Amino acid sequence: MSALPKCPQCNSEYTYEDGPNYVCPECAHEWPQQAAEAVEEKRVWKDANGNVLQDGDSVTVIKDLKIKGSSSVVKVGTKVKNIRLIEGDHDIDCKIDGIGAMQLKSEFVKKA
């Protein structure tokens, strides 16, 4: 069996090497071998205690968090249900009862 990757466009298994590229004979798509060999790492989100977070988890806030542009505060112990993990500095997208939609940093929460 061939250890060559399948075509990223048409998913054909009949790819071949042509110099520094892979070529698909079915759709004529060419792509570099270095890009195919690069391993894509998935990001892992962790809470303040090092537990892995996933979409849909419930978390508890471990520190009073001031809300920018407002005089309100998210208090310690506030439970947030059904989080969504996103890329960026503030990596948790959620809705907090009484406050509304906001984004939190995973370093300020613990898994409930």
C-alpha cells in the first residue's frame, strides 16, 4: 500500500510524487510535499488547575473579574454553563446570568 497522502481537493488515493510536489492524476491538483508532511497540532484549552476544557463544559470563576466599560463585576464562584472555546486572548465565549454574553480567559476559571 502507498503511504502517499490523498488528494486534498478530490480525496483521490492515486497521488504520485513529481519532484518536490504531490500530484493528483484525477483532478490535476498539485501541492508541496512539505505542506502535506507538516503536522497540524490542535490547541488544547486548560483551566487554572490544568484540567482540559471542552465545548459545552460548565466552569466556575475563581477571581473577581471587572467588566471593561462597566461598573459591574463577575464575582468569585459564579458558575458559567455551556461554554464555547474560541481562538484568541479571551478563549471562552459564554453567557453569564444577569450580565449577558461575554468572553473569559481560561486561566480565571476552573472546571465545575
